[in-house]
Amino acid sequence: MSPPSSSTPAPAWLWNGDEPSVTSVFQPIVDLLHGEVIGHEVLSRGPGEWREPQVLFTHARAKGFTWELERACWTAALRCISTLPDEQRRAPFFFNVSPDVLSDPRFGDGSTIELLARYGLNPKHLVLEITEKAAFDDIELIQRLTRQRAAEGFGIALDDFGAGHSGLVTLVHSAPQFIKLDQALVRDIHRYSYQQHLVKSLVAFASSVDAILIAEGVETWDELAVLLRLGIRYVQGYLVARPAPSPVIPNGEFQARRHQAMRALDFREGTGEDDETVGSMIIRRTCGDAGMSAEDVRRLFHDTPALDHVVLLEGERPSALVTRRHAPSMNDRPLVVEDRMAITTLARLAMKRPPEWLYEPVVVTDAQGVFLGTVTMKQVILRATELLERRGTR
């Protein structure tokens, strides 16, 4: 695709004929609970002396080529994304969009949708990150623009939250699906209680409005451990993976240490004298083989009227959960926890599941991943409430 027409031709440091001069790199955003990548932020690199993004965009703004640069970045990224395997293209890609570009009439005139379609993509593949460092002066404008883009199918994220003066105003009026904490709030958070209290309050706020809170710029395990304790589930940063020319997943070393950090958090609450672990509530339920067909599942529920759910096993390990309400559909990613997890921890974790799976039973294993049984959400909620009430009377 040729660069957008303009009264002044785009310079070579932006476009070389039909080829954008910028390149794209990708950094994963990871779900700490499962270790899975939920999306990739797309970052741009310029040629030569303009390689660093801050230098590149500052130079483009000074020369009046902000729109041309934005279009070059998008074109380079979409070309790369279009060549990825299907499973990698499904994860949303987060694109930084400055307020002046988002409010440019050319962004909403259909050309952006056309550019996506040219590479076999649509708005549902993208999340627009509105940077908080650049303020919207017109509140009605930001409401209108974000609603229009959301109606087209784009996800909306507020980037760099906490870095500027206008964040709360922008947050209220853009109603983003994603809130990305600026790295200034993350850096050395294990050293400063003030930052910790602030982030904890933002976790509660994000949960109340069903927004996904992502911590950016995570670089150390000390930072990650505190973020986990405060309730942060999604992270991005050098600790997870550095930006790369194509999307990557965290390496085995990260996954092993992530698992250790999760275990330490899960069992931290189980040390109090009035705490109990999930193992005290386990009931061994009916199991099936992972190879069962949909018809086999239907027959099992038909022949066993009292059966509420069944766990499908591969050997001794759980592979899926089927409930009577959803049968014969299987959930191949049920919530699986170890028997040593504190009940109060599980209660909070279970309530963060998607609405359709919110009240599913929880599958319980031992430390080696061997299936032990399940607990129902009624059991969890009742027992967690009893424990909390007991603490409150002391």
C-alpha cells in the first residue's frame, strides 16, 4: 500500500516508495494465573538515528508528519501480523494511538478499516491504546471517538495510567476495557508502601467496572511478587519477554518461576490458625476418560440424574470439566488449584472467572497435578464467609 497522499511527500525516513521505513516489534502481555499470552503490544522502530520511538515520534511531530508516521507504523505491523499462524493472530494486538491521530478525520473515514481488511484483519484483532501522557482537552470529543471506535469493534485501552495529570478524567470518559499502569507506578513497588496502596485501590476499581488492569514495565521478581499480592493478574515487561520482531511466548525459566510465585501467593494465607485449605473440602466426583464423545457425555448425565458435573481425565490428570448445564460442551480450561491453597484465596480467585464459568466447580489436584476431586462454589463461598466472620469477631 502506498503512503497516504499529502501535499508534501512523506520523507524517506518514513516511506521508501511503497514500503514503510519503520519496523515493528512485539511484546507479550501475560496472564500470570495460567502463564498464557493474552495479547501483544506492537512497538515501532525507526531507521538509523530515529530508531528509538520517542526520538522518531518527536521528530515526526516537529516536521508535521505525525499522520504519515502513524500510517507507516500500522502498515508495517499489519503486514507482519498477516503472515502469522492463525493461533497467533487470534490474540489481540495493542496499538498506541495518540489523541491527535485518533481525532484526525482520516482515522474514522473508513481508510483504517480498509487497511485492516487489506491484510485479512478486522477491528476485533486490535486494541487502541490511548496514551494518558497526552491529554484530551475536549471531553465530549473523547467520549464520541471512543464510542465510535468501540462500535466498530476496536478494543479500547488507557495507556500510561498514572503518568500524567489527566488520567482520571480520561478514564471516566473513555470507559476503557483495559487500563495499563504506567511503569512509574510499577518500578520498585516492593520498596514503597504508598505505591502499593495506590495500586491496590486501582485493582479494586478495575474489578468493579470489569476492566482488565495490566502492569507495564515489570522488570524484577520482587516487583512481580508484590503486584501479585496486590491482585494484579496481567503483566508486561522485560521480566516476561523483551520486544522481538515476531510475537513470542515467555520462556520455560519464566514459567517455572511464575508458577513458584503463584504457589507462594496461594499458600501465604494458609498459615493462620483459623485458615483452612481447599483439601479439607474435596469430594471425589464421577470421572470420565478424556476420549469420551459428546454422546457418551449425554448418556452419562441421562443415566445419572443426580450428577451435576464430571471431570475428564488424561491418565490421572484433569483435562476438561463438563457440567450438566453446559453438556455436552466441555470447558478444557477449568479452574484447577492445588489442595494446599487457602480457601479464602480460592474464593477471590474463583470470582474473577468469566461470567459464563463463574459458578462452575473447582478442580483440585495435588502438587504433582494428580486429580483429587472437586469443590463447588457453594462450598467455597459458605466456608470462606465463615472464616472471614470468625476473623472479624477477634
